[in-house]
Amino acid sequence: MNYTSWVRIVCISDTHTLQRQVTVPDGDVLIHAGDICNHGTRGEVKQFISWLGELPHRHKVFIAGNHDWPFDKHGRHAHHWVKHGTYLQDTAITIEGLKFYGSPWQPEFCNWAFNLPRGKRLEFVWSSIPDDTDVLITHTPPRGILDSEERFGCEALAERLKDLNLKLHVFGHVHASHGLEVRGATTFVNASICDPDYEPVQPPIIVDL
């Protein structure tokens, strides 16, 4: 696969309708790793899509999270709403020579959207991640990486990662674990903008690939 010299990726997640309070740096690709909504309404989605259209990034990619009920209810058909950017739901796109794959699922959590029981069903979901993925976007963290002490992250996802050669994995969901960690050749980013009190005070994270 041919790569451009550098691709600047700006990572955000868990904005919970407060996206206009976030100062988003410019870059080649903007990634949002889910929870664009708070109450999970179609109106919240429309506001987010409108905001995306105002940003200067050449490429904008996002997935849904556990608050994003409109996408859970309408599935992949929801991409028809997206006038700005690309919505991924267990699908891939190649940008600047890099293969991006996005998936919204997470272990069951308070009966929210895109919940699956831990175990076989999540293993099946993650088995669909293409082996040649460069940038993975999930809402849940893998178990034990920028996760919480309660370990809300997904152990099945952590197992699947052992078979992948990712350059970057972007996620959110666990607001308290915002940050960046490098393990081997993979950069892991918990891009949650909102802190545990749902205040949008945690900054976007930039990764150059």
C-alpha cells in the first residue's frame, strides 16, 4: 500500500451535543469516535452534521456510540442523513492510502444503544475488522488500554487486536481515561472530550501518521 508522507489525524469523541464548545485543530482527517448525542434524538444528529460541515478538514469520519440511538434504530441507512463527512458502521474507507474501519458496538452498559453481551457476539463483531486495517475507530476501548478501573472496555476487542497490525486505534466511551498510549507499533487514543462530569474540557488529540 502506498502512503503519503504524513497524514495529520485529529481525534475527538464523546462531545454529547457540546461540539461547538470544542476548539478543533485543523488536520487532514477528523475522527469522531461516537456519542455525538446526549439524549439520542434526530435533532441532535442534525446539529452535529451541520457543525461538521463548518470544519475545514478535507476528510471527516465518525461512528456512533451508546448515546446515538438514531443510528442504532436506522442502521447503515443512516448514512443518507450525512451530508458532511463519512459515517462508518462496521464498514471501511480508504483515505490518503490508509484504511479506516469503524464500529460502534460495546459491551452491555445500562441498556444503551449498540450494546451486546460480552462473549461470542462481540467476538463475531470484531472478527469482521479487516486484517489490513490501518486505523480502527471503535466507541469502546479495548479491555485494559485507556480503560477505567472498573474495566468497561471490551476483552474480545483486546483479543482481536493481537491479530492486527494497526497504526492507530481511536475510541472514547470512558471519559475518565482521556489520553494517548503507544504499545508497539500502535498508537491508542481515548479521545473523549467530555470529562466524567460531562464538561467538554478535554482537548482533541493529534496523531501524525
